[in-house]
Amino acid sequence: MSWERVVEKFHWLGEPFADEALRGEIVTAVQHLDERPVAELTGLLAAVSPVSRRPRTRGRL
């Protein structure tokens, strides 16, 4: 699976739990994981809601 497809799927699955800005920050942190502290990623993941905040705006992938 290409990186672009992984990112698309992550946004689709994560949409009910995190806003677009937070999802984008998580994608960037994962993409540069070898260059940044893991604490940056875990801090972002801590901001994700454990329950759905809203329904998905798009249908199935």
C-alpha cells in the first residue's frame, strides 16, 4: 500500500475522533518519526478523542 493510500485511509478512519489539523500533525509526526522524538507523536495521540465526536462525512473507501 502506498504512503498516500495509508494517509487517505488514516484520515477516513480517524475523522470521527480527531479534526483535520490534528490528523495532519499525526501524519507528519509519523512520516518523520526517525527524525523527531517519539514523545511528539504520543503527545499528539493523547489529544485524539477516545469516542466519536461526529460521524464521517464520506462513505466507505
